[in-house]
Amino acid sequence: MMILVTGATGNVGSELVELLHRADFPVRALTRDAGKARFPAAVEVVEGDLNRPESLAAAFKGVDKVFLVLPGPGQESEIAAAARSAGVRHVVLISSGAAGTHPELMIGRSSLQAESAVAESGLSWTVLRPGQFASNRKQWIPEIKGGGVVHAPYGDVQLPTVHPADIAAVGFSALTEEGHEGRTYALTGPAPISPREQLAAIGAAIGRELTFQEVTPEQAADQMRRFMPEEMVESLLGLQGGVLTEADTQVLPTVEEVTGRPPRTFARWAEENAGAFRS
């Protein structure tokens, strides 16, 4: 059984490749630039671009199951059709918790679009709907290294942030075990934690006093508009605190139910990634 991992160099994909490799499953890693990829020798690396479905023939060849991380809306149906034509049997799709809680936002709407494309393709499927990723806090690296003052909105809004390794672990189970077909798994971390508390955890991990400086959503939006479209700005700020409901803050038992292990804390993620935040 050959398993293809897309997004293989990303926060979740790299964890999943390692899990599959350690468990001796044949694994193929998809990347846009094989020369820059760093994987164990036993991992097959293949080049391809999910934005160009016609480039994926070599990646899908001989593959039974695919871990699919889509780069954005627009190519879902073509990618699913290419996978099915190549003989792929099962897809584990990374979607978003917003697909269940905020389908009115761009992120929720595009995630539902991807889910529908996979479901309608005729492929067997499992959908993962993670909430906020702990690894999103890598966006703070420049400010932490630059002076230790982080500017962000919604400083005291607590969300059950999920460790990428837990998303990968659920993906591993869905790819290597029976019984996950046709299931949708909403994934959270073990406890709600605010941006202010997250920064304190990073500070503890690197042994530095860091300062959280709250900005207004409008100030944050002005910064974000410099490098993303307005609808994405609206979605991201909404999911950080602007349109949250009880469903967004609820801690779910899914990670432990699927993997048999409790989800990892944000503090653990901070400790594991402390090197990225050190000057």
C-alpha cells in the first residue's frame, strides 16, 4: 500500500511523513521542489503542484491512499478526478473547523467546497476539521526575535488550539486503519488558550520575558490587507474572535477517541519549537 502525502513539507505533512516512515508504511512525499526537501532515504519524493492537477500523474501513480492538503479553492474537483483516474481508493482531506461552525466565511465556504468535491468524486474519504493550529504562532517569530513585543488582536479570546502532530496522528489512523471511511473529525487541543497565554508559554519555553500588545481588529486588518484579500482578512479575524460562538471554543475528545492518546498542549508545542523563536 503506497500512501501519498501532499503538503509534505508543511507543519502537519512533515509530522505525518515521519509517522508513516517510522511505522514502515511505503510513503511518497509530494513537493514543488524535490531538491529542497529533506526526508529519510526510504521516503520517495516526487515533484508536483496541486495548483496544476495535470502535473500530478507521477505523484498519483500506484498510490492507494492520499493525505490531501489543498493550496486553496479552485482545483478540488480536478485533483479528486485525477486521483480516482490513477486508481487512488481513499483520500484523507484536511479541511477546517470553520466548515462546521462558520460556512458563511470564506474559509468555511471554501473548505465545504473541497469536502463536497472529494465526496462527489466517488473516492472513499475521511475529512479532518482542525481548529486553530498552534503552528500559526510562528507568524510571531519576527517580533519575538526583533524585540519581544508581539502585536495582535483578541488577546484574551481563548480557543482550543491544536498541535499539528495531533492532526497528523489522526490522519495516520485514518490512512492506516479500517473504519474511518465516510467520517468527519473535528479536532481541537486539550484546553482553550488565549494569544496572551500562548505568548507567555513561548516566553517560558525560550526563557525570555515577552510582551503582548493588543491591537484593535481594525489595526490588524490594515496590516493583513497588505498581503491578502479582504475576504480572507474578514475570515481570519472572524475566527480569531470577531464572530466566535460556543462551538468555536468547545474542547472536543476526537483526538483521543481516534488515536487513544490525549491531545498535546500548546506549552508542549512551544517547548518543541523553542529554537524557532530564539534570536
